[in-house]
Amino acid sequence: MVNEKLGERPVVAVVYSHSHGDHFGGVRGVVDEADVKSGKVKVIAPAGFMDHAVAENVYAGNVMTRRMYFQYGVLLPRSPFGHVDQSIGKNTAAGNLGLIEPNVYINQPFEKMTVDGVEMEFQNTPGTEAPAEMNTYFPQFKAFWAAENITGTIHNIYTLRGALVRDALAWSKNINNSLYRYGNEAQVMFASHSWPRWGNERIQEVMRTQRDSYAHLNNEVLHLANNGVTINEVHNVYRQPESLKSQWAAHSYHGSEEHNSRAVINRYLGYWDANPATLIPLSPKDSAPLYVDMMGGSAKIMAKGRQLYQQGKYREAMEIVNKLVYAEPNNTVAKDLLADIFEQIDYQKESPSVRNSFLGAAYELRHGMPSGASPKSNGPDMIKAMTTELWLNSLAISMDSKKAAGMKFTINLDTLDNGEKFVVEMSNSALTNIKGQQAKNPALTIVINRSNLEKIMGGQATFDKLLAEGKVKFEGDRKVFDQLRSTLTTFTPDFELMPGTKAKKAAPVKPNKDPFEAPPIANSDGA
């Protein structure tokens, strides 16, 4: 559009506001990597960007992908009764995430820079909406770019797909810094997921609304906690003050009061409510039959559930029918009733994250798990950016420790082209690694270029293929490598989130599949 309306204009710099894929994944559509490496184009990012951009998608990437089915409703049918929104975006792309490593990092709390005549001041805001994030002020234009820290909605302190709990207090304080440093003169404020705000008075109003929303959430929830309100109660107790409710920018168009208030307690006190009965509870599938039996069986539960549903007491109906579904996961009538209940709850929710989660569960209860997969969290660029240590850590997570019982060995890993060395040790059914060390008497030494290791990390090659091509050397006992490989699991996001929703007939598994082979391409076209 710029080329069409304004004429060809070369891009001389890209600013990554923060370490989430939807804020850097399209970079290859804007600039060429060779121009970045030569220094012709600057790619500017906050301190810690690369570590956080990659790590979030690796350790718990598979389960996050599965949970995205619910939070973002990516595979729900598009309709007024299904998927209408993903909170601060209409949909999520399913292609590979592009990533070109930054060549300029902002390390100080505030840093000024002029690029191609454009003056910028960067404000580092770590630990807010992302662990590595920064705002940018353009003094020539009196324009403030709030990244994803100040949007037209209350954001997530805890994001339902799964992530580390964010710091509402730090978020509020960083907005306050922005208000006092830039808010007095800015004439336009824009954000990465929000429309612009024009005029200084309106900008200050929105800044204060957002600042006070996160401050009130943090302070009031801790006030309640210090008066004995627990993580299992706070979502029914915490309420925004009326002065914030009247501000559009304090509404739950993304996050919600309910799950954010629980997140604050979780951040400071953890998941336990201090009742020993909830410290080591039965799993739902084990406790549910007890409740069903005590409530007099499925017929009585269904009758009461329908009565509560007709009375509009949907959460009460959910409480008991959910127990029945866990006790009898093949009870289609019960699953259909629970789906009806979920729908009535979600139609009343302002937060699309909450709405989509109830709708997603309702859909799966009725139709089973949808085909397809949520948007990918990896791709060639993400693999290339993953450190060898991060990859080794991820192998330890994918390892089935029960298969490793009794195994004990040490492997030296030497990546010649970048000079890195690691010791990988299997001991007590745990796989550990340490960088910059080499064992004196390893069972096996693996010598490989990092560039070839990246092909294995991305599934484009296997160790056996590269051995045959002479691109990797095994020095010592090959048997320990085979032992390690035999313990590795290939994660797939196809597990149940609601009981009785997985297809009876599983897809055929490729015999003797090498765990280093690439998974299939994802698809999020919608059911």
C-alpha cells in the first residue's frame, strides 16, 4: 500500500516491540536478511528478545498449541454462535514464523536513536505484557507507540493458552513512567493491537485508565488475599471500581477480571488455597464417580442439571453436570447438556478468550476434537534461532523418563563451526547438559557443525542420514545414542481437554518413526 500510494520507499529499519510471534513473524515480508547482516538495515529489539522469542515456543509448545484451540477458537466454525474474534485480532496465521536476528539491542531503561532522520526514544518495559518489550516515542511527531502495553482493553495477566504469569504491578509502573515521561506532550498514541488515540487529553485519560486498572487489580487482589480470600474464591469476589467500569479501555475485550484476579494470587502465593484437602486432590476422573454415586446417579444429576439450566443457574448446572461427564465420558446426553450450559455461559462473556474457551469445549463435547492444528510456533527461522542448550533442554523434556530407568552414560557434543562444547549426561532417569565442558571419559563424542545440527533440530535431517553423508562423527559407543533416542517422544497436540472427546480410531502411527523427523505442517482453516 505504501509503495502504491507514496511510491517505492526502501525500508531502512525494523523495530521489534516485543518477543511474541505476531510482532516479528512477518519480518521477511519487509526486509532481506542479507541487508540486516551487512548493516544496511537495522533491526532493533529490546534486551533479551531472542531468548524469550524462542524459549516460549519450545518447552511447553505442544500443550500451548493444544490449548490455543480453546483460547483463540482457531478451529471453531465462523458464525455468530462460534468464532467471531480472537480478542485483539480476527484470526491467527498458520504459516511459519519469520525471524531475523536483531543487530541493535536496547539495553538501557531509556535510549535515544536517530535512524534516517527519524528520532526515537525507546523505553524498556521488561516483565509487562512480554518478558522482553519496549515502548517507542517519536518526538518529532509527538507520537507514542505503546507496543502491547497500552491497548483498548484489559490484557491477560495469565493467558489461557498457558504462559508465565505476568506482573500487574510492574505493568502499571511502566505505564506510569510512560505517562510522566511522554504523556504530557504526546498528541497521538498508537499500539500494536489497537486504534490510535488523538489529542493529549484523551491520551492521558487512556494511560491513567490502563495504569490504574493493573494497579487496582494487583493491589485489591492482594488486599483480599491478606484478608483470607483464596485463589478458589477471588474470581467471585474481585470487582473493578465503577470509575474504571465506565472506561472502555478497562473492559474485558481480551483478558477478564475472573482469570486475571486468580493469576495475581498465583503469582504471589501459588495455586494452593492452604486447605490440605486441595493440596493433593484426586484427579477429576477419579473424584467424579464418588460425586455421581453420592448424588444418586446420572438420572438424578441430569434432572437437576436441566432444572438449573432452565432457571438460568448455569454455573450451578455446570458444577454438577461436569462431574457426571468426567464419571461417564461416553454419556452423550450428559455431554450435550454440558455443551448447552457452556454455550449459555460464553454468550454472556465480554472476553473473547473466555468465550472461545467455553465455545471450544462445547464444540468438542458435541463433535469430538476437530481436525487440523493450531498455528505453528516454530519454523526454519525459529529453529535457527534456538540455542543448542535450549534444544538439549527440550530433548530432556521430550524424554520418557520411565524408558530411561537404569540408563547411565555421558556424551560429549562438539559443534565445530561455532566452537561450542557440551556434556550431556543421563543419570537417575534425568537428562542434563552443561555448556563449555567436556567429560574426560565419555561413552560417546558427537562431532557436528551447528549448521548441520540445525537441520536435525528442524526435522529436515536425522543423525543417521548425516552419518551416511559424513556430516557427523560418532566417536565411541554408538549404543548410548540409540538408548537416548529410544526414550524420546514426539509430542502431538491431540490429547483430550474434555473427557470423551478424542476419536475412537487413532490415526496409524508410522512404524519406527525417528523422533528427529519433522512433524506435519499445521492448518488453522477452521472446522
